[in-house]
Amino acid sequence: MKKIEIPAKSIVCETLECYTHDGAFLACVSALKEEGSDLFSGEALAEVRIAEQIHLGKCGEFCNTVFLIAENPNYMPDGDILFADRRYNPYLKKTAFDYRDNYNLDLDETVAGELRERAEKDPIKAIKSGVLLLPRSEVRREIPSSAFSEEPLTIFVFREFAQEYGLLLQNERILSVPITVESADYAKSHTKPFGRLSFIQGLNINSEIYCLVHELVADNILVGGLRRVLMGREPVQHLESNIQQALNEGVAFKYNGKLYVPVNEDAIKNTK
């Protein structure tokens, strides 16, 4: 296990605690949960890379390391791809036994049906529903980094940081990002839908979004996770039940997606 702390870009007095584990996929995910962190989403990884670049003044370890992400592709027999976030990622609901000797993670009709029912072509709606429908005819071999805030896949994967991550890539002279998915012929040759995992390459390999990962029982999978800490105190996600403490201590915190910064009463009077 490795732990690195990076000052957050978007909130005063917040630290991003980043954990990495090298080993079998499920064991690494379990270890992250024990530490109070979650498997990187594409959005979280983008945020960490942006914060690292600002903090170090250059791209460091997290920028140049490949990481699995929580969003996964699920291939349909008609060739379409349904990208699921961590809430509906079938891999995060399975046991170690299910992975063994299974090149594809075959999806039963219940799981596939739920993914189809929740799938949305509009990426903003898909962020709410948890599943993005990417028709095969709209799958791109690469996406310009200048278009990250416009393309459905990068909007869904990187979310709040889509545009800013695209700018980071442009600053590093990465003008487009390769998108590697299973071929339509391979997907159509299977009668059952199946899933894979995705990883995002380091900037030294053009931040490729690679959607073919299946070797989950290997013991060399690198998994990263993130939790947020305010001024060395408890993780931010725990503050919703104890907001008054944050106010009393005079620290900024996020709640329901908004940033709150406590202000001294005397300062308010002095501005009147």
C-alpha cells in the first residue's frame, strides 16, 4: 500500500489522500474500502492529476501511472456499449469466484436488463441514471482533448473536470486521446452481453481510455483510491452529519455539491 497527500485545487484546507494498492483486483478494492477510500472514478483521477500538476508544477506519479477506474464498458450483442458508473458496474458486485477462468464477464438478463433500462444517450441524463448508451456508430477511435466537455464519453467519465482535464492534456501537448474498445464483430459474435473494466493510461501514454481489461485474477493489478480530508481531520463525506463542527472550527466544506466558507462575523460588519 502507498499513500500520497496532495493539496486540493478546488477547496481551501482540503487534502486529497490518494492510496494505491498492487495486487488482485478484489483484494485491492477491499483494502481501499477499509481505508475509507473508493476506487478512482474517472472524475476523481482527473481531479488528482490536475491537483498534482498544480502542486508540483509538473506531472508527477499519478499523472504518469495507469489506473483502473470505476466506470466500465458493457458490450451488447447488437454492438452498442453501455458504460456504467460505480453504482451499476457489474464487476463491483461480483465475487472472486466469478472472475476465475472467465475472459468475459457474462451478464445475466437481470443485470443486462437493468443496464439497458437505465441507459441514456444524453451524458447529463446518464450521469444521473448511472449508465451511458454509446451506440456503435458513435464510437470514436480518439477524442480531441479540446472536445472533452462536448463528447458524451468524456463528459460521463470525467464529469465536473472534463474541460479542465482536457486543458491539462493540451498543456502537455496531448491533442487527442485514443479510445480502445472491443470490436463490433467480437461483441456481435456473443449471444450474451458481457462486461470488461477500463483503465486510463498515464499522460506519458497519451491518457488512453482502454476498455478491454479482463485479467482480474492477476496479482499485479494497480488500483488507486481517493478520500478527502479537511485540515487533517475526518474525511469530507462524514461532515454532512457534523456540519456544525466544521463551522465551529472555521474550515471550508462541501455539502450537496456546494462549497461553504465560514466567515468571521467581525469581517462582515467591517464591510458594511
